[in-house]
Amino acid sequence: MPLGFREDRRRRRRRTQWLVFKWLVAFALVIAAGAYAYEMGKRLAATELTRQRDQIETLTARVSELETRNTSQRAEVAAAETTAQNWQQLYERDVARGPVKELFELIQHKLASGVEADRLKTVLTATQNRRDCRREAERRKFPLPTRARDATNASLNFANGEVTVVAFGAPAKDEKGNEESWFDPAQPVTARLIRGRSTVAEQSGAMPLVLTQIIGEREYRFTIDANKLRGTVDITSESCRFP
């Protein structure tokens, strides 16, 4: 075989071997890079997983803390509500209201004006719902004025002239809003009890109105109610033993 032909074959073989070697090196590099990337990805995934777990544990602890705090606050609110209810019950039990308050204020006023406490005790002890009254009440028909200044000229005397009853109401109105000469029984009425020159009792409101006055050992009870006759009222006087 000629020398030149053998040399050419050797060169082609070396080129082929070099090409195969380069491909093997490249393939090895690709495999190495893949293995490195896989390892780094696994490490990053493990690190991220650890971070996520730590975050979950932190959030879980936070939620548990908030739930504990919420439970504590609910208990505090319940305790505060119970305390408020207890104070409300004590207030309603100990603080006078309505008629009891009025009676308490009246007792204070009497004591402040010089009435002896023993006298008030005697009167309260002797007072009872069953009343010892005269059999027949005195009833009178009365034309009710519509202005306060006219009331003094239209009054009735009771208890042998000891008490004067004065009353007046609001004038009725026609469909056009003009005032009539008689009072409107649906509107409030004002009544006064006068002894001498002093007003001893006064009340305003819807009828029937009830006013009381103590004279000596008698209690006089005056009831003012509308009469069927337009513009008039009935004034009933009832006398009972006091106390």
C-alpha cells in the first residue's frame, strides 16, 4: 500500500477519534451541568420547603396566640357584662323611681321644712288603702273657662269654703281653625286648689284630673271630668278621714 494512502487514513482516523472525543466531552459536560442543576434545584427546594414550614409554624403560633387572646377578651367582656347587670340590679333595687321617688322626695321636703320624723312615721303607719269616707260625694256642674284670666271669676268653693277649685281648658276650634267659646275636652285641662290667697295644689293634663288637700283630720279629693253638656265639667268632692 502506498505511503501516502496510509498517512491519509491515519489522519482521517485521528479526526474521527478527536470528533468522538469532543462529543464525549460535550456529553459529559451536559451530564455534569444537569447533575449540578438538579442538585442545586433540590437544595433550593429543600431550603424553600424549610422556609415555608418555618412560616407555617410562625403563622400557626400567631393564630393560636390570637385565639387565646380572643378567648381571654371574650371572658373579660362576659365578666364586664355580668358586673354591669349586677350594678343595674343594685341600682334598680336601691334607687327610687316613679311613685316611690316622688314619695321619697316628699318625705325629704317635709323633714327639711321641720316636720318631725316620728310624726311622719305615725302618718305613714296609719295610712291604708281602705278609706273612711262620707257616703255621698258632692258633685257640681261647672262651666269651664278657656283662659286662665277668666278662671278666677268662675270657681267653686268646697269644704265649707275652705277650698276653692279653679280650672280652665283650651278653646275648641272649628274646621277653619277659629276658636270657639267652649273648651276642647280632648286637650289638657289645668286645675288649682286655692286656700286663702295661696295655690296649694295644681295639676294639668287630660281629664279626669284628681287633686287632694288635707284640712285638719279630713282629706278632700277633687275629681274633674267632662260633662255631657258641651263646655261644662263635673267637679266631684270626696271627704275622707285622715290619716
